[in-house]
Amino acid sequence: MVVTAGDIGTVRAFNRFYTGVIGLLGEGHVRSPYSLTEARVIFELAQREATEVLALRRGLGLDAGYLSRLLTRFEADGLVARERSPDDARRQVVRLTPRGREVFAMLDGRSVTEIRGLLDGLAAADRGRLLAAMRTIHDVLGDRPRRGDDVVLRPLRPGDLGWVVERNGALYDVECGWDRTYEALVAKVVADYVHDHDPERENAWIAESGGVRVGGVFCVRRDDDVAQLRLLHVEPEARGLGVGAALVDECVRFATGAGYTEMMLWTTALQRPAHRVYERAGFVLEEEEPPAQRFGDVVHGQVWRKKL
């Protein structure tokens, strides 16, 4: 996808806006005598007893001469002490003095107070949206390794049903080219689940990672003996983390406990990554439908089944 001038403008506008919100354009960080960079150095040094100067420079992406001058000033102010590394005399380590720890405590306390004030002024729903957006920015731009151990499954909450319809419609448009009739089908499945819901024999789950929704699935009654797995989807950024497998396994466990003897699902020949998830869960492809016009495309439907 080509980056447009509008895309660049959006990022620049956000940067200008957010630096104003958190006060980076003022004289000092959190109403202190220290600049943002100086405060970052103090915060980083406070995370451990002693830090190699080279590691500090690389971790913060600072120029060697600039960092040396900054540490010299901190040393003159009694905030830090420098010495040769006991492991390698060619390397220098730096540590906060008791006075430096006091300055860190002041900066940390003021930062917490300002952030609490920002969040306290928001309604609960807006606070959740803000934090989710911040996590998304961190996940997309950060260098955090992809992990699946923070994925949790939870029951439906208000707003989840609309999200399921919206995300299914958007993803299948982008990835399969399906038209709005598919989104209409999803909306009908969701509406039927609500109107005729049997809590003893039907359930649905949302997968979350870091408090952000990354997938969902429904288990619905097909007939007295057969449960149907429906609307499994995993957000692109969460694929490969085991989210789909966790959702399918939860469906199978619920259906088994609810007394069904079989579980089935309908999918298409396009959804090959999902096929692998179904196979690992013990589903078997039992029926291939002839090609048919559906959702603005020629669809090869499939029925998969699993004995419970």
C-alpha cells in the first residue's frame, strides 16, 4: 500500500497534538528543571543499580558526546557517580547517587500524578478506548516479541456483537473480496444467537491480548445432537499466536459439556489457515459443495465435522 500525503499528515498532526497534551513543549518535564531527555536518562538509570554507559547510549539512541556532557553535568550536581567497570576496565558504568534517587522519585511521582489526572478526566469507555489505542501503537511500532501467553478468552460484553459483525465484514472484504451480503449474513447469525439464545447449549467467546480484542467464535445449536461452530475470526496481527486454536478448543469443550455428540462447521476452500486449525482440533472435511455464487464471488463451500 502506498503511503499518501494524507497518511503523513495524520501522523504529524497526532504528534503535534499529543506532545501538547503531555507537556513536552514546556520548559521542563513534569514541571521540573529537567528536559525530557534528561528525565529519560534518570528514569533509565533508576531501573538498575549500575548501567554501562555504552548500553545507556545505545538504549536511548543518544549521541556519545551529548550523553557524556549530560552525565558530566549530573555528576557535578551530585546526581550520578561514574567508575570503571569491574568486569572490563575499558568500559565505564554509571549509577544514581542517593540524591539522584531522590530526583527520580520526584520525577516519577509527578509523572504518575499527571497521568492519573489525564485518565481520571475521561469517562470509563473513553479511557478504555484510549488505552487500547496506546497498546496498539506500542504493538505496531515497538520491538516487543510476539507472544501468545497473554491471550485470554472471555464471555461476550456489551459492544462485542457489533464488533464481531464489523470485523468479519471488514476482514472478508479485504482478504476475500466478499461484498456486503456476507456482512449481512454475519449480522443475521449474531441476531439469531441473541433472539433464540439457549445459555445451556450455546455460548460465544472473545479473545483478548493486552486488553485488546483479537478474535471471536460462537457455538450454536444445530439440532439436539449437533453443535455448530460459527464466525471464527482472528485479527491479522494476532495470527500465529494460537488464538484460533484456543477459540476452537473452547468451543469443542463447551459443546462436549453441553451434551452434543457431534460438532460441525461450514467454511470455504479459501480459508486454508483455518483448515489447519480445524484439523489439529480433530475436525474432518466430510463434504465439498459445488461452486456457487455467494457474497459477490464464486464460493467453494465445505462442511467439516468432529465426533464428541
